[in-house]
Amino acid sequence: MPKKKLVLIDGHAIIHRAFHAIPSLTTAKGELVSGVYGFCLILLNVLKEIKPTHIVVALDVGGETVRHKQFKEYKAHRVKAPEELHNQVPRIKEVLKAFNIPVFLKRGYEADDIIGTLARQAEKYQNLETIIVTGDLDTLQLVSPKVKVFTMRRGLTDTVIYDEKNVLARYGFGPKEVVDFKALRGDPSDNIPGVKGVGEKTATELIKKYKNIEQIYQALEKGKIDLSSRYQELLLNQKKEALLSKKLATILVDLNISLDLNKAELKDYERDKALKLFQELGFKSLLSKLPSSKVEIDLQGSLFSKNNQTKKKNHGNYQLIDDRRGFEILAKKLKLAKYFVFDTETDTLGGELIGISFAFKEKEAYYLPLIGGDSEFYLKTLKPIFGSNKYKKIGHNLKYDCLILSKHGIKVEGLEFDTMLAAYILNPGKR
């Protein structure tokens, strides 16, 4: 029996990561949607890469949590999230509703606690692997033989999956000790005090040798600890802070919530609704990433036919280029083509370049997103292709496409045919 996969998304962490990773992005009506776009990009990548059978999103309610009752200064130094970010959360809920993805919220607790509880409940199911999708590393303490963490290293597309082996390779100790490490070192972002004067190196050595805070203090109080008198004094004087820090850093796994796998099952979603919402938000570059359903979607996101919902046709080969291997294959094909059609995608009219579409055969097209660490490499490779008269270029409103590419130092040569100009010549009086 194929293994089932449950994805638990830390919506709070992903929204924040997306909001700060993507430059200001607005709809045609001026609505700020950069956080929504980034969240959708990550969600669609997760569906494609992980291929979950079940999925749940956890969100923060806001306000004080149980940790504020334990320590009034918890997260006190954190800058309050801007109103522009909060205003995008309802849009994200619209997206999740269209995808039929259940959302968990619990007043007084954080999204991490919801995820921790659901992850531990999921471990009881046979043949079920759990992957936590998040923007920070606090959830590494939850990693186990049946739980992994999928997170971002840089931006939104450079991702890594942590299992027990990878946690050990990164820190030198296992997932269970991550919370004790944080209790010693502290966490400025959450204003968790830790033991002042104990840095990352010393904390790592102590955890590797003694495993946890309790055993460190047991050895210390028995005079059986291999540590300088300075560090012994720091630890003894701040025992209360160390134990409190561990409590604050520990993700709760016993909330009064229940994982319902039937409700979490990833079923056929409302693709029409998602399609309409993405169009309203101006997410043209994400349309081709929407999972297949009954409705066929053109790469340009403009031609939809209700009649096609019930007819089986060969709609062609449309590919999303989302890694270097795929891009290198595309670049080779472009160099072998005598001519190709291309179209630039921007976040707003005349705005930032976020992708390029290519076609050189009937019923075959490619879309290359230009968001992430490899964008510069892609454009550098494409520059001589665009700049050569050897390859003839066809497009619609090529003047605009050339202007957008010129902002990235690319001069387009070999312009062959512009369908917008042709349409004007055929119907000069029609706008």
C-alpha cells in the first residue's frame, strides 16, 4: 500500500516569510497581495513536490498566549506585523477555501502548538508520513521517524527537508535536544532569555555531552561537570531563566483538538473558483501551476472553455520550468529552433518581470518563473539567445516585452512578427 502523506502548514510563518520576501505586489485595483502571492507560490510548490494525500493549515488567532502568562516579556521585542500583512489573511483564507483545505485556529495558543499536537496524533496512524511546512526552525524539535520539516533556506523557492539525520548533521544533536539548546542559548526573536553569557558553541557542547537542561544542572550541582568556573557560575545564577526558557521554547503537543483525516484528505478542489480568484488577484504566473482538474487552463491564463470540461482532448504539452535541469533542456531547444514565440509576465503593467513563456511548436509551450535564487542565472543564459538574429522572435506587443527585458540588460534582436501589429493592420479601426 502506498504511503500516505500529511502536510501541516504553519500558515503564520509562511505568510510572514512571503510578505517580506516579495517586493510590493498589487492587483489592478491597487490591493496589496504580495503575501498572498508568496503563500500561494509555496502552497502550489508543496502540492507539486511533496504530493500530499492530506493537508491542514494552522493559523495564529493573535493576542496573548499561554506563554505570555508564563513570561510577560515573551516576544515583547518583536516588531508588530504591519496592518498591510494582516489585511491579506482573509484573501489567503479564500484560497484555502477554494482548495478545500481545513484551517485550525486555537485562541491562546500559537500555530506551532496546533502543528505539534496534530503531528503527534498523526504518528499513531500506520503508513502515514507527516511533513511540516514552515518558515522557521522551531519545529525541528518535532522531527521523528514519522515527522519531517520542509522549510526555506533563502527566499521562497530554495527549500530543504529535515529528517532526524539532517537535524543531527546541522546541530550535532538530535531533534529532542533542539529545545534544550534554545533554552541555553535563548532566542532574541521571541525574547526567550536563555542563559546570558552562554553562546552557541558552549550550548552545543553542553547539549552534545549532557543531552538536556535537567542533566546539565544535575551534573553541575553534584560538581561533576566539565566546565570552567565562569560558566558554572552563569548557569547556577540563571537556573530559573534556563528552565523558564525551556518551557517557553517547548511546542505543546496536547491541545484539545483532533486530527480528522477524512476532512484533511486532499480531494478534487474548486478549480474554477481558484482560477477566478487567481485572475482577480493578477497571479498570471501561477495559473499554470494549478493542479489539474476538470478545467483546462492555457499557459497565458486567458482562454477557458466550459465545453472542454466534459470532453477529453489532447490539449498538448504545457510545462512549468521550475529547476535548472528543466531550464537547461529548454535552453537547448531554443538554440535548435529557427524561431520561437515569447511573452513576458510582470506583476503589474510595466512592473517587475516575474516570468517568461516560450513556444516553438504547435501545442507545446513552456513557462519559466523568474522568482527565486536562479533568476539571474536564467536571464544570463537567455541573454545571448534573445540578442541573436539567428533566432527569429514572434510575440504580441513585442515593444512592451522588449522594454521589460531591457530593464535586465537584455536587448532583443531578430524580431520577426508581432500579432498585435498584424491585428491592427487587418482592423485599423478596431481597438
